[in-house]
Amino acid sequence: MTRKKLPIGIQTFAIMREEGYYYVDKTWFILQLAQEGRYYFLSRPRRFGKSLFLDTLKELFEGNRKLFTGLQADAAWDWGTQYPVIRISFTEGVRGGVAGLDQRVREILAQEQKRLGVSCVNQSIAGIFSELISEVHAAAGQRVVVLIDEYDKPILDSITRPDEAREIRDALRNLYSVLKGSDAHIIDTVWRIPGRQEFTLKYLSYEVQASLNDSLLQALSGNPMLPGPHIGKLYRLLQANDFAGFDSQVDISYGRTI
């Protein structure tokens, strides 16, 4: 029997499956996500496979069946339907404050337009993002999947410069608020938050926040490290947008991760 390779540092699902790496089948969980909701966030420690999981989602929704041979999704997924995927990633970080963020977002949106075969005429970042979603929906004939990797990393990269961090927060809020207005064009949105101890859902626009609150409560309810009676208190804190209280009640360090 040929010994497989350990997937250290691998974040690309195709490489994992095509080049003989060990892979623990998590596709059953993707099937559950696709069936049960619209907005999700992923919170795990560093090096826990979040980016790989997002790439797996991309390959599944795009219908690349050969990569899933022998996995649970192979027999359970509707391979006759392929969904367009828009992926935004801040993994590489952003430098230069809001100007640097705006430049990076424009580059990402231009890359996605080219990859997905559409062209946007709007000039503002929010306008381009909104147009990209609707144009891709129209071109593909299927609603869009939006994947956002390390959605708040630009804020955390500037966290020691409070004024700059607030400006970046507001710019990201403007970008992410597009998702609510584009709801008719979107089938799923998945956010990957950085593997850090600081909980940053508070930086999202309130519109997106509400949808993610429900996703968060589902994750908490399935966490064996949190007792049942604790869930109701956490829910009330979320409903009140009391994130300071929430942070004090939930330890999301390496020892206890949602």
C-alpha cells in the first residue's frame, strides 16, 4: 500500500485530492450547511483547515465531481447543477490604510470579473461588487455562492492604530452591506474569520450581523464544551448586540473554540 503524504500547509482542495495527500472527509458537513441555512461564519484556531474548507466549498458548488470521488458528497450532491462562486480573500493582508484596502478590493473584484467572464461598469467598490453578483447570476443562470476568507483581517492588521482601524471597519461595512441588497442573487455566503482569540463579529454591518447571529447560535448549540443553559444567555447577548458581554462569556482561545 502506498503511503500518502501529510497535508501540511495545503490550502487547495484539488492539490489535496490529486497529489496523494491524506484527507479526512468533511463533505457530509458541507451537505448539511447547504441544506440548513444561507449565512455562515467559520471560527477555528490557526492551521485548522479553514481556508482548505472554503476551497472545498468552491470546488463542490462549481461541480468539480472528480475531486469528490469516494467521498460522501459524491453520491449525495446534485452534480447536474453548478453554481458560480465569488471568492474574496484578505489572507495576504492589506497595507496602506483605507487607500490600500480600496486598491486591494478593486484588484480582487477585477480578478473575479475576469475569472467569471463578466464586465462591470459601476465605479464605486460597493457598486462593482453588487453588479458583479447580479451579472454573474444572470450569466450563469444560477444564484451565486460568496466565500469571504479572513473578512476582518484588514481591521486586525491596523488594530494598534485605532483611527485607521475604524476607517477600515467602515469601508468593509460598506462592502459587506452589499450582500443584503443582493439577497435575491445569492444562494450561500460563508465567512471565514481569522484564527485569533479576539472575536470580531462586532465589526460587521448590522444587516449581515443578524444573519450570522443565527449561524453562531447553531454552532454554540452543537459545542459540547458549553452547557445547555449557557446558550440562552449567549443568545440574549447577541440579540442585544452586547459583544463585550458575549466575549466575556465565551472563551474562543485555542482551548475552547466555537
